[in-house]
Amino acid sequence: MSSTLKSLRALSDPTRLRIVALLERDELSVNELQEITRLGQSRISTHLGLLADCKLVVSRREGKRTFYKLNQHADQVAAEFIQLAIRGAQELPEHSHDQINLKRVLARRKEQAQVYFNQIAGRFDRVYGPGRSWQAFGHLLLRILPSIAVADLGAGEGLLSELLARRCRKVIAVDNSEKIVEFGAAKARKNGLKNLEFRQGDLQHPPLDANSVDLVILSQALHHAEDPAAALTSAQKILKPGGQIMILDLLKHNFEKAHELYGDRWLGFAESDLNRWLEEAGFKKIEISIVAAEEQPPHFQTILAGGEKA
């Protein structure tokens, strides 16, 4: 088979068009391509192998990782195919999500703190150490919280709010259930937490003044929102300039029973959607990463997203 026919065959698959377009900006590892596209590692490797066989991409090894990039020394015909592939990828429905995820992955390369944390987390349970536990680490981190005002949106009964109130200047817990708000307020009074206030309201219209809090937290709450993008815009309004938003939620999944079992409106979120909504709401310094993965079915994954009010 001629090189031209091989290239045409290689670029007949939409996934390979996506990969070529992603490699236009920078070289990427298999793991990075997997994270961006949400495709399996073996599938990514197969597609890369076909593209490399046509000399459209080249690779290099760095330790245990292999990085791929477009072939800068391709002949004229191959170079034309690459440009056609990039143009074709722009017409695919996945293109905008791919570009958002690519931007996030490249930005994270510059942030070594997350890499270090993942290394620490991976070693944490490997060797027993007397008195060493995530519970102890949690208490340590709570002790170093600054004296700030926090809005815990979708707080439920307020477990996180109670913990934060023991260190923060003011915590306002918001939930749309009147009974839960009454229960949480009673519990706060019982525990003597005078700086913890419960208010009834929804995520799209939190009952707080504009520019009134330093930190907004949405912990496993956003997937209950009718309009997640509107909820993030409202969160931005109640933050002081320079204030931060922190979101813990589920990565997009296909466990349909979550609607019935947990009352979830949304089956998690793609990182690209969260990134786009945060940008549109006016946040900068956006960071999104997967911070936990359940070993048991349905294998929920937890993402942590954060940003700063511009």
C-alpha cells in the first residue's frame, strides 16, 4: 500500500483526527492524551501506532513515559495531510472539549505541587507509621486555616461547615431544605458554634450579599443544581475580589441509577465543562484535577476544581 493510501486510511478515523489536532500545540504523553480525550490507554496507543506508521507523528522516551508530537520533518504530502487532519478535527463535536482539556493539562505541567501530592498520596498507605492517618492530617490542615468568611453552598446537614466553623471567622451554610436548615442550625447551637449560620436558599440564588465572603465551597452539591453554570456565576458574585471557589464533585459517569438513588440531576461533570463555566463566570487561575477514585463499582471519580475571582 502506498504512503498516500496509508495516510488516508489512518486519517479516516475521527479519533485520530482529534489526536493530530491535539499534538499541533505541543508534544503529549499517552497518559495526557488519555486524560484529555477520556479514551482508554490501549485505544490511544493503537491510534498513535497507526499515525506513527504513516510517519505523521514521532515519539521519544523519557523514563517510563513516551511522548508523541507531529512529525516536523514530514514530506510535503504528509505535511498536507496533517493540516487537513487539523482542519477536519475542528469540525468534530469533541474539538472544543479537547482544546479546553489540552489547555488545562499543559498548564498543570507547570504546577509541580499536584504531582508531588499524588506521589505522597500513593506512598501514604504503603508503609505503616504509628499515629499517621488522613484524619490526623485533616486536623492539622484545619488548624492552619486563616480567619476567613466561608459560604458552604449545598451544605446539607453541615458536616463540613461545622469543621470549618471551628477555625474560620464566619461560615454560612446554605441548603434548599427547610428541615435540614432547621436541623443544622439546632446542632450548631448545641455545639456552641456561634459563627456558623444556616440559611435556606438554592445554588442559583444563594442568600448572601455580593462581595461578602472569601471562599465559596460546593462539596458534592453542584450535580444537584438545576443550572450549574448559573450557580457558578452566582458564587462569583458573592465572593470578594480575589476570593476563591472550591468545587468537589463527581467526574462525568454513566451510573443512571444515581438519579433515583441520590437525587442527582447531573451524572457528574467533564473537566472541560467545569473549566468553561468557571471561565465564563469570571474566574482565573483555574485548576481542575481528579483527587480520588473508588475501587468498587460504579467506580466514581472525584474531581477538585478551583478558581480565583478576577
